[in-house]
Amino acid sequence: MELIQASFKQVSDAVKSKKISAVEVTKFFLARAEKLNPQLNAYIAFNTEAMAEAEVIDSKIQKGEAVGPLAGVSFGIKDLLCTRDLRTTAGSKILSNFIPPYDATVVTRLKNAGAVVLGKLNLDEFAMGSSNETSFYGPCRNPWNPEYVPGGSSGGSAAAQSARIAMGTIGTDTGGSIRQPSNFCGIVGIKPTYGRVSRYGIVAYASSLDQAGPMVSTVEDAALALEVICGHDPKDSTTSQQKVPEFSKNISNNVKGMKIGLLKEYQSGGIHEDTTETYQRAVNELKKAGAEIIEVSVPLTEFAVPMYYLIAASEASSNLARYDGVKYGYRSDFKDLASLSLEDFYSQTRGEGFGKEVKRRIMLGTYCLSSGYYDAYYNKACQVRRLLREQYLDVFKRCDVLLSPVTTTPAFKIGEKSSDPLKMYLNDIFTTSTNLAGLPGMSVPFGFSKQGLPIGVQLTATHFNEQSALNVASVLEAVSGVQERRPNVF
Amino acid sequence: MIDQKTIEHIAKLARLKVTADEAVEYGEQLTKVLAHFQQISKINTENIEPLVTPAEIEFYLRDDVAAPELKTEAMLKNAPDKAGNLFKVPPVV
């Protein structure tokens, strides 16, 4: 068994039947990660307890105790999810010394399933970015070409997965942060329905949009990891109590008669020719597999970027109020606390602790929520959001899954867009509406640009219907031919 | 146009110290971004309830019973400055 190619199930079965130990698997991926990380900057920190955690799995197996479906599988976790006794920075200076006293529910569930946490993965600061360039810990690089961004905000997760310096990774997606980097790095990423996965212990960016999900190598691994992390959590009252399907067992390659919708609005407007070519090929393959292709329209997607940034920035300005230098995190180096005003204490700590993009979004959000502007911006965006959701629900009466590009272009160069916020925001044009409507969405690798950068396609399904997206993804995966190609780091 | 006075006001509301250079930069950028975002104003939303939670979720309240949580010591471990079991801050009264 070649570890860098093996599926979660293969590794976990081998660990359970003692053909290989969890310690050996962990050692292999840690060594590989430590060797390749200096050129990628995908990991912010490694878990010094990883080997000890692997030993626990092995000793359970020795004693004949039950271990979960991810026994011995090495995971990298986006550094936005709290990990007990392991520093969690959110890519920010303001949390540069924060050691969580608890695990996020997603992390607890992975550990309960037998997974071993290798370390914490790079990201845009507080998940605010589309290129991983806003991280306080430096930009992460795309393994396919180190001059290019891996995407964001879960750039470290995508880079680590495509370089196989983790067997699987977890990302989060507020406006595309799982799907866009998956698309740029040639991996499979799924953002579940809002409410599927607990947000407990995940550093909040925009609470009505945030969801965590797997970023992995294959559709099968995505389905298995999803099964593990989904489900109601008493610690997050917005998690659904719906039963979690056995996604991995239910995967079907039969899409005969399935209705695939192509969004009229996502077929024009400066789409790169290689992206169009990949997308068209995906349409043809699904036709060949017996799916029925229909054109549909969600006119309000045209307004998704403004809606998204108005809502996300507003929620962020409120969520990030907690970073005040009092209970945890960075505090300015004040000489004399007694003669300081509380106001200056907060402002200076926050002014020094947050990076530029985060401050920009806090300012934008504060403005949108401030007296006199609330109705015109935040409230207006929430009203349009309801209309957008209704248009989507209408479309899903006529089709099962929507197919579209993930972004208008393949990965861009480091530094290319970072000086112009609006240009960077418009990068999210095809991904944000999924979060606004609370729908599940995924990115599946399907081709390459002429320059050799990966290109994926996006699948969107109706609420709680991740299975249909996974099934279509599985059909596309089988004919994509992309699995044979690997980034240069191998 | 978001002028410097507005930027200062917003920064104060957000408890953010911004430098003079940052204030100019943010003023220009927010003006540009909001001008672009203004386009949503043309959508008719009369009598439309704002949407916050996008999926159908049966809201859940747990039973009001005491359960073991983190110990005081664990909660205080990350405090930048403390006195006994208290967080230390500048005078507030």
C-alpha cells in the first residue's frame, strides 16, 4: 500500500488489521510534512502530541477495543478550529498566543473516529481572504506552482492536501473558502448545508454563513469524513437534528435521468477559456452518463457579492468585538495600566493585533450596522438574501444539482490582486450565493489550464442533499483523468 | 463619499486605532466598495422579512441543568494579566 495514494478506508482497515500501525502512518506523514512545509508554508504548527495520540489508537487495537472509521488517518486542521492544548491562531497576531482549553466539536468527532491531528494549517487572517495572503504567518504557496496562490481562505488545507502532507484536511467556508482553494489546488472540497456541522469551537467570522467541511483527495474520502463530522451538537443550537445519511455507503455512479441545471448567470462575464473548456467537458460527460441537462436561472446571483460582503462584514464586526486583550490573546505592551482609559486599552490592542484586511472588514461592517445605515445596507442585504434563497428553492423544484465553474479563472499569482480589495472580493462571484442560501456545495477537480494549474467544477444541491452532489462528483471523478497528475513537489 | 470624519467615527465605534495613513486608505477603499455594493438598493424588497438563518433548522434549547464545564484555572490560563481569579484591566469607574 502506497500511503500517499491510499484511501481513508484502506489505511483505517490496514491499521485495524495491524498490517500497519497508526504510529507508522503518523510518522510517515509528519516526516513528509516537515520536509515539504518550508517551501509551501501550509502548516502554521505541528502537533507535538501526534505520535502519542497515534500510540493510543494502536494500543486500543492491541487490546481489541473498538476504534472508528478513521483509525490512524492523519489530518491537518485549518487553524480556525480550536484544538485543545495546541495553539490556535486564526492566522492572526491577536491570537498568536492562544492555547484553547477545549477542542472544536469537529475535532472531537475526528479524534473519536480515530483520526490523528498532525498540525494546524495556514489561512487568511480570520478566514477573511481569497488567497491566503492576509495570514499573519506569511502566504501559503500553491504546490502546482509556488508563484501562485493556493486560494483562500483555507489555502493551507488545500496546499497540504494536494502535496499529500496530510491524508485529509478540514477547511471552513463562509463565501467559498473550501471550494475556491480546492479548485485552485486540484482537490475535492465540500461545504455542507448550513446547520449540518457544528460551529462550536470554530473561530467565528460570519455566523450565519460559516460551515466546516472536508478538503480531501477523493469523493469517497469526502463522503466518509463528512459522515464523521456532521450531526446535531447540543453545543451549537443552529445544528440540525436531521439524521446524517451514510454518505459513503450511499454513493452511486448512476446519474441516469438526473436533472443537472446550468445557471444562465454563471456562463458569461470574463470566464477564462481554460475554465470554460473544463466546464463544457464536464457538461458533456454528464450528458454521456445519461443525465438530463437543463438551463436554469437565479437572477439574484448577480448581487451575491455585494450581499455577501455586506452581511459577512457586519457579522464579523460584531463577532470580532470579543478580541479585546482582556481574557485571552494579544494585548499591547502597556507600561501603566492604572493611568490608561479602557477605550485606549481596547483600541490600541485591536489596532495592533488585527491585520489590514480584517480591520477593513470590521470598519465596513461597523459602518453598515451604524445608526442611519443599518436599513440601507445590512437589513437590505438580509431581505435580498431571502429572495435569493426563494429563487434557488424554485430552481431545485426543476433540477437535482447545479453545475458551474467555481471561479472565473484558475489560480492567480501571489501579489496580483492583494492591493485592490474590490478586485479580490469579485473573485468570489460564483461561490458566495451558496452560503447566502445555506446550500451544500462542492468543488471537484476536473482539468488543468494550459499552464498546468488545476481547474475544478462546482456542484450545488438543495438543503441537506449533499448526497446528490457527491454522486455527480463521483461520476465526474471517474472520467476526469486528473488523479494521475501530481504537483511538482512529489 | 466616506470622509475622514466618518472614518474616525467608525473607528471609534469599532474600538480600532487606525493611523492617519490607514484612515485615508480605508476612506478611499470603503467609498469604492460601497459604491459598487449600492447596486442592491434597486431591488424591490417591500414587505420582505430579512433572512438570517438560511436552512430549515428546528431550533434547539437544551435542558437547563448544570453540566461539567471548564475549570476556572483553564479559563484563566490564557489571560494576559490577572490578579487571583480576576482579569486585570484599566480602571473602569
